[in-house]
Amino acid sequence: MYGSALPRLACASITLVLFALPVRADVAVAPDTVSDSYRVLQRLGLLKTQPVAASQARQPATGPQPVAPAAGERVAVTVSETVVNAVPRPAARNQASSEAYDVLRRLGLLPAEPGAAPKATVRRADVRVLVEKSKRRLYVLRNGKPFREYPVMLGGAPNGHKRQEGDLRTPEGVYTLDWRNPRSRYYKSIHISYPGPQDRLRAEERGVKPGGMVMLHGEHDDPAIRRILRRRARDWTEGCIALNNEHIDEIWRVVPDGTPIEIRP
């Protein structure tokens, strides 16, 4: 019994001794496995230098040993070069993105490239507002062409040019939309620059007040009247130009302050 156990113990002891021995440098290791392991460590940021060539890793321990590199001497790639090479570089822009950047620069939404020659800028579209009282229509014009069209309602006595305060007429002529009120009694409003110098002069000659506060504005503030006017449009203002609330919202977005408005008979 003891005799049969002795060979087994001897084999186990030899196995333990073999596993305890340090791995020699001349043990063959697959170079692909070494390279792949280094690459994984470099991607994880755990290794900043490139691995030594596999042929050097397989160099036998016998014979002259390689001299250790001096301080600062490169082994494969210095840390500083590795860090620099690890910084991502912007990819080259294709032609489409380059053209898009140029358009944004011409519109003034991006600064010009340093040292670039000045380019012609794109002019802002010429926006104007036209009201034709006889048609009860308001047009937003861009570069002289109709861009939006809306039905409107006028003052209670719409015919003719406004001459004085309280005559319920909507003025005629060329004015400016010069400021706006987002909390108007009639939803939102944009001011028309009536009276002009000539309007004041004529009113002074007649000894009357020219009136003022003529606006583009939204619907009536009374819900019942608003529903009636929705079903059957009619002139109801004191000389202003009224639109549906959704229409004044659109005009609010596309017509900036300072836009000319022409009101025709």
C-alpha cells in the first residue's frame, strides 16, 4: 500500500516544483498574443509606451544581455510622443460641410476664418407690409413679392384717410411698424407710426387732434364678440387693423420692428 503511494507523491512533488519555477525568457510566446495584449492595455490607458518587438521578447537569456537604457532614452516611443499621438485630430471636412460652414459665415452666424479674405455677405431679405383696405387684405412682402396673405378688419368708418381722433377711420399712406406690445388688450399688437408730420400739420390747421395709437392687433378681448367675428367678419376697431390671433402670431415672427407698412385705399 505504501509502496504504491510513493510514485504518486514523487510525481506530485515534481509537478509543484515545475509550477513554482520562474518563467524563463526563452519560453516561446505567440507574438500575436503579446501584441494584442499590449494594444488592449494601451486602449484602456494602462500602458503609454509601445511594446518591445516580439523578436526581442524571445531573445534567449544566454549570451550578452541588452544594456538597460539610460534615463530619458527611448525604448520604443517616449511617453511624451505617445501622449501627443493619443490626442484625437479632427477629421477632414468633406465638401458639403465646408460649403455649409461658408454659408453660416456669410450669414454672420460664424466668425470668419483667421486670415481669410473678406467675402460678400448675404443681404437680409427686404420685408414690407402692404394693406389694401378695399380688399380687406394684408400682405407680407419679401423682396417685393407676396410671402404671406391675411384677411383683416378695419375701423368702423373705413373709407378715406384718418383725419382726426375718434373718426373711426384707418389711416392711409406709408408708415413704419416701430414697436410692439406682447400684452395687449387685443392679444398682441404692433404699433403703426401714425400720425406722421403731414398728419399733424393738417390736424393743426383744422384745429383738431390727429389721434394715434393705431395698431396691428389680434382679436377682440370679449369671448362672445370674438366668436361672432369669427363666424362673420366685420369692421369693428376704432381705426386699427385687426387680425385673427394665429395670424398676428405669424406676423409677429416674420416682421421685425422698423418694417415699412403701406396702407392703400
